[in-house]
Amino acid sequence: MSEWLRVLAYVFLTLFLGTLLKELGFKGSRLIFILGAVSLVGAAVICFGKIISLLPGVGEEGRRYVVAMLKIIGVGYAFGICSDICSELGETSLGNAVCLFGRIEIITLSVPFIKMIVEKGIEMI
């Protein structure tokens, strides 16, 4: 079974078990969700380590772009999670502002890529 299917199965199992225990009145059902989230973050760190191990083979120029892309992805997830937390706590306007700021930050981090693409396009003409 591929890794992403195992992750989805784990998430649904955690959701099912946590919801079942919550419906049965178990007071520690939140702990199931927290443990599930922490273990998923641990799995994400392991997957991120696999990506980093591939970096030595791309050269210095490629490495710089890969690191920048990973920063963009990280910023996107960080602002997305923060926005979701704000929205779940009832502060949807603050969540929307956080989301907007995250998008602006992603565009700012993407400027070197856009510049490189435009330069390559001009060279081709």
C-alpha cells in the first residue's frame, strides 16, 4: 500500500475512534485526536527528511531553488493552519487576514522564480 493511502487510512481510523469514544462519553477522546495529529506531524517530518536527503544530487543552483520551494510550501501550510485555528475559534475575519497575509508572503517568496522564468523567456526570443 502506498504511503499516502496509509496516512489517509490512519486519519480516518483516528477520526472514527475519536468520534466513537466521544459519542460514548469518554472524556479522553480529545487525547485520541491530539495523539493522531502529533503522530502525523512526526510522519511529515520523516517524509521531509527524505526530501532533504535528495538535495545533494541537484547541484548548488538547483538546491537553492528546492530550498526556496520548500520554504514556500512551509509558509503556505503554517499560514493555512493558523488561519484555520482562527476560524475555528470564531475569529473568521482574523483568519481571513492571516490567509491574505500568507498569500502575499508566498508571492514575495516566489518573485525569484518569476524573475527567472521571465529572463529565460526573453532569452528564448
